[in-house]
Amino acid sequence: MATKPETEEGSGLADGLFLFVVVLLFWMLLTGSLDPSEIITGAVVALVVTLTSRPHLSIYSGVRLTPMAILPIINYLGVFFWELILANIDMARRVLSPSLPVRPAVVEVRTDLRSPLGRLALANSITLTPGTLTVDVQDQTLLVHWVDAPPDIDIENATRKITTKFERHLKGFLK
Amino acid sequence: MRILADMFLLIGATFTLFGSIGLIRMPDVYNRIQAGTKAVTLGSISLLIGIGLLYPQWWSKLLIIGLLIIITNPLGSSTIARALLKSGVQPWKKVETNTPEENSNG
């Protein structure tokens, strides 16, 4: 994918528009009606929210808004919900078995995602997958608490096992 | 439709119950957070789907509730875990893996 040079004003405008659309969608879902007066009120509210949160808009610069991004988003959601269900079955099995089979450890994993939003999404996904909980994020390194860590695993293996399945799809729509 | 909705409600309640059992049985706070987060996230989503099947006119609000739960629940857990680690709470380890070091330390 071609990287375009990002000017401060241009990206700010795009981020603002993104937030505006998200807030307006939120409003429409909450009111649950397509009445023109409701939409106009929502637009005013969304504009106020966007203008008020202008200093924090740079977090949205991590989003890649292209038609190409739709497929990774669908893939990511599929993987995410599948892993969430697996995580729960796995946790239920551990909790219910009398011997309580856990070998917890804190491991480090690396990520290639550079934007704050991308790392946030990755950290959240890790927390909801089988047996892992993101404890801390420092630059390119995530500290992960792992319920069933193999005895002496190194950072490469842990990275491959924990992050790769999400990162592959996240890279499609987040930087 | 009624049966399907009941099934989702039952699944949600069951996973939430497993989460509570996990809270009691797990050895330390990090494992308890893990059990709590996962079970409650899937449990509440399942409950929301069940409610959505019973009252289809509420779908938009239920969708928002679900999205907010998915985004904020793991975030909150991570933040609590981070605060614990920073304040020096050590993760629990199986005793046998620590035994040699503990013996050599006296």
C-alpha cells in the first residue's frame, strides 16, 4: 500500500471527519429513528464533540480508511469472536477441573503496530483470547500474563503464538 | 424464536457463572482477572443477543451496549493488572518450579 505524506492539517481534518461520522452513527443508533430533526440534532452534537476533542484527535491517525480495509476488518472480527468463544470454553475447562491446571507466567511479546489505536486494539484482543491478559504496553513490547505458559518460552515463540493471528488482520486497517 | 432466545440467555448465564467460580478458585489476582474478563464479556454479549431476540425493536441500543462492553471490559482489566504490577504484586507461580531457587536462598 502506497504511503502518502501526512501533513498536520490534512490528517487532522480527516481524523475530525472520522470522529464526526462515528459520533453521528452512535447518535442515530441511540435514538433509533431516521427522523430529519433527530439527525440534525445529532449532527450538531457530533460537531460539538468533534470540536471539543480536537486536541486528542491524533489518535485516529492510525486508522486506514480505504475500501481495501473492509476485508481485513471482517476477517479480524471473525477471528476475534471465534477466539473469544474458544477463550471461554478453555477458561471454563480450567476452572471446573478439580486439579486447576494453570502454569501462569508473565511473558513479553513484540508488535509491529506503531499507532496507539493499533496497539490498543491488539492489547484488547490479547486480553480476550485464551489464557492471556495484557498487563502493560511499552513502545513495541507488550507484557502479557499467560495462564498456561510453556516452561521456557522465548520472546519469538510467544510472539508467534499470541499476537500473529490478530496482527495479520489488524495491519490491514490500522497502522 | 423464544427457544433460541432462551438458549442464548442460558449460555450467557452459564458463562457468567463459570466466571464467578473462576474468581473463587484461581490462585492469584491476575488469574482471577483473566477468568472474570473473558467470561463476563462473552456472557454479557450472549445475554444481549438473547434480549435482542426477545425484543427486536431494541437492537440498536443493545448493539451499542455490546460494543462498549467489548471495548471497555478488556481495557479496564488491563489497566487494573498494570496498576497491580506497578505496585509490586508478584504473579503467583507453581511451587515446584520455584523450589530449587528457594532452597538455595535458604
